[in-house]
Amino acid sequence: MNLINKTTRLHLIIAIPIFIVIAVAMYYIISSVIIAKVDESLITNKENIIDNILERRFIDSSYIDLSSIYSLEEITEREFGKDKFSNINVYDNLETEYEPYRQLSTSFTVNNNHYELKMRRSLVESESLIASIILIVFILFLLLTLSYLIINRRLMVSIWAPFYVTLKKLNRFKIDNNRPVVFEDTKITEFNQLNRTVDEMIRRIQNDYKRNKKFIDNIAHELHTPLSIIRGNIEVFVQGKNLSNEDLALIQSIENTVERLTRINRTLLLFSKIENNQFIETSKIDFGRLIKKIIKENEDYIEFEKIEVQDYLKTDNFVEMNKDLAEILFINLIQNSIKHNTEGGIIKLKSEEDYLEIANTGTRLGINPDQLFEKFVKKSKSSESVGLGLTIVKQICDLYDFNIKYSIKGHIHIINIHFNQLEQTD
Amino acid sequence: MKLLIVEDELELANLIIKYLQTEKFICDVSYNYRDASEKIYLYDYDCVIVDITLPDGSGMELIREIKEKKSDAGIIIISAKNSIDDKIAGLDLGSDDYITKPFHLSELNARIKSLLRRKHTQGSNTIEVNELKINLDSRSIFIHNELVEFRPKEYDILLYFILNKDKVINKNSIMEYFWGDNTYSSGSYDFIYAQVKNIRKKLLDNNCKDYLITIYGVGYIFDTK
């Protein structure tokens, strides 16, 4: 979930319990304030009534609310009590329901006679008043919170803008692109710090990359030249007459070893180049068409081994990858399926939009299938196979997150690759 | 034909010269940029073979100098890095070919000869060896003036032999032809043997002398002596 949505969400989650607490508190506070007002008027009325009675005056209804009198009874001295407030529900015949009342009962003495006076006030209006007040305040709070959230979102978008700019620059960063990444000054200290740190990191990475590239280039030079010299010496030496078969065999053994070393060196170089991201450029490769081309280029060999090629490849299916790596990948796959095939065997090629399958008959694997893609393991009875071709294949697949799987059904070896590019959007 | 070899590794340079001299080339050598630059200025060469990584300068610069002199010399780049960028840059500057270390000397020889042929053809572009005549433009082979069918790869191999005639050719160098730069595991020798056998049969069937001789363990020689 993105930053701004999460913050908004958290704000809402915190606001809700606060709302509830405030609503409840408001209810109690307002209720008690209103009830206190009712009680106050009951007491004033009571005092007026009692004063009038004590002075034997007529109870003047102009300033006394007589309707609030519920009962006036004579009581014994024993029943004399202090002022008492209570809530009472009274059944109203007209409304056919119970209605809430506030009652004050009090006692007083006139000429040694004790009387109890009970007074009541209806709370119906008060309750609706409370409800209205709470609703209004609640709605105000809601509006306040919503406008706060909206303003807050806008503010956040504008405050975090530099952060998103930095993110975008990081996303677009390509390691072999020598251009420095430029960060502009922001008004926020932390973002400036972030930009400064990221900038340093990028410089360091670019430097390391450049140094690594140089290192690889230097190694290539160093290793290949001595190999050239050995090879050259052998070639000149072998022109001499008077070499016995034994001499020739020994010499060729050296040359074959140079051949192996050369291949290993070439492979290691490719490995490092891939790992150092030196094959960054990609293009759309019609892999069906490319494989058909490779088959054609190798047709002499295929014919020699009397292999039947069953071509179920579909063209116009594209995979996005580096052109050179594509050639290396598919050439090695195809040549592998020819080299480790049996005479008179079959190669079946199948492709779909995002998928390639190569099945071939072949000699049994001498090793655990899981080790097929491991480096430097001999694959089958074909001697001298250093087995680097498939490891290169695996490394290229790993680079692009292609899913490559090997399986075996009886005598048939199957390699399939899912290119996993269908769901990609720009 | 006069060649200039520019290579800073002494041993390698001397090996190249030794091999090429047996091909009747006249060879000069420079072990560094300065010397090469001087020689290019002073003399005319038919072909210059340049290692682009030199201790005191860039081989690419030498190529530029050769071109500036309006020289007609063929230029072959030697490099230890199989770098596409270098290849393209070199071709752009005007080099004619690019060969990666470690190479077989027979390979270098074949390329020099092909290059010189391309540059010095007057009339038809053919190679004649006794009863064999090869037309390089039409890629056809005539034995006793009769056209003989050879498959494309067979033609390539036979041409390679003829360009390196009377020299022992290592079977590994023939392998490189077939399997190319982009393979990382070893190839099959059986196939190569079969190809050479086919070529030999075609030659013999058409009354050609038996030039293709197998050298035990090592490879072949196209022996015209």
C-alpha cells in the first residue's frame, strides 16, 4: 500500500475510537447539563411554592408553575426527609407509551404539620434537545475530520514530492550508463540527506563497475596471450618432418588442452560480463525464427548424425533480451541437443507465445538431473565434454528470470523454457 | 608481399613471423606503437596486422594513421577481447578483418591471403593449384577444368587447406570454423573427419592427385610437394 494511502488509513483508524469516545462523553455531559437545568427550575419552583404556603398566600400561578405539582400529602414526623431527585417513567395515555420525568420530592412543616411535596417535569423535550445537539456536533466533527484528511492528503503529496522524484530516478538508473544522476535541492533536510547519500552510493557503484569492466578486459588479455603463444609454438613445431607418431600424439594432447583452456576462459569471461551487466541492451527477438536459422546453419552436422528435426516452432513470438545473449543461448541449446543425441535420433522443437520446448533422444545422463546445469560436470558418454554450454544457458535464463526446466521421459530429454514475459506492462 | 606485424608480446610476434615467412611473405615487426607508427610512415605495406592493445598507444590510432596516409594496405586487427564494440569500431575506422586470440596461425594465414586476394585481383579472382582451380567469386571448384560440386562447408574447408597448403593444419582449427565463437562446449571430431573424407573422395573421384594427407593425431596437410 502506498505511503499516502497508508497514512490516510491510519488517520481514519485512529479517528474512529476517538469519535466514539467523544460521542459517548458528549452524551453524558450534555445530559447532565440539561438535567441540572431541569433540577434547578424544579428547586426554584419548590421554594416559591413553599414560601407561598408558609405565608398563607394564595398560590399565584403567574410565577409558579402549578402544573409541576404532582402531589401534596400530610406525613408523619418519621417520614420527614430531605430533598430527593429521581427519574420516573410515566405512562401517557395519549401517546400510549412511557415518557421520562424528573421528580423532586421534598418535605416541609407548617404549624407543626408535616407535608410531603412531589414535583415532576417532563424530560421528553430535553431528550430530543440532547439528541439534536449531539447529532449536530457529531456532523461538525465528521466534516472537520474529512476536510482535515483531504487537506492532509494534498499536503502530503506536495511534501513527499521530492521523495517520489528520487524514487523515479533510482528506478531509471542503469548501471552501465555513465551519466551521473543529478539530484536537485529540496526544502526538506531529510530528503536532501537521502539524495546526498544515494548520490554517493551511485557514484561508488559506477566507479566499481568501471573498475570491474577494466579488470575483466585486462584478465582476457593476460590469459589469452599466453594461450596464443603455446598454440603458435605447437603449430610451428608440428610443421617439422621427422616427428614420430608418439611425438605427434604428445603435441596434440597439449594443443587439445589449450583448446579446452581457451573454451573455459571464454566461458568465464562471458560469465563475468553477464554478471557485470555488460549486456544491458535488449531488443525483441523472434526466437522461433532465430532457432530455425540456427538449425539451418547446423544442417550438415544434423544430416551427418542422421537426426530428424521435427519443427513445430511458431514465428512472430518475441522475447525481450540482448541479441548476442539470445544467439549464445539458442546455439548452445541446439548444439547440445545434437551433440548428445543418438545416431538416427530425433529433435523435436516446439514453441508458443511465451514458451519453448526442445526434446531430443539421447544417451542416458551420467549424472544426477539436478546437476545438469552445474558448472564443469561431464554430462554423458561423449568424452571431452566440459559441459559448459548448459551452464551458460542457465546463467542467461537466470539473468532474465526465464524458467528453465529439464525432465526426462524414458529416452527422451526435454528442456523447456518459460520466458515469463506475457504479463509485463510498460 | 610485404607485411607489418604490430604485436607487443615478443614471443607471439616472432611465432607469427616464423610461420608467415614460410609462406614467402616478407615480414617487418614492431613491438610498440611508436615504432609501428614510424614504419607505417616510412614504408608501404600490403597488409598490416595490428594488436589493438599496445603498451604505449592504441592500435586503433594506428589504423587511423594508415588510412590518413591513403595507404592501400589491408588491415587485420588482433585482439584478446572478443568485444563487439571493438570490432565495429575497427571496421568503421577501415580495418578489413578481426581475429581473436588465441587463434591458429593457419587461420591468420588464411585471412591474410584472402584479404590480399580481395585487394589485388586483376581479372578473375581464382586460385590455381595444379589441376585444381578455385573461383573465389562464384565459390566454384574446377578439377581438370570440369566443375565439381562441393557443399558450402566442404568448399570452405578445402579453400582453407589450399590457402595453407603444405602446412600441417590442426583439426582444432577446422573445428573453430564449424562451431564458431558462440559455443562453449566441445564439438565432435567425427563430423570433421567425415567432411574431410568426403572432400578427399571427391578429389580422388575426379582424378585429382591425393593431396589431402592425414597427420597422425594432429590433423591434415594439403601436400603439393
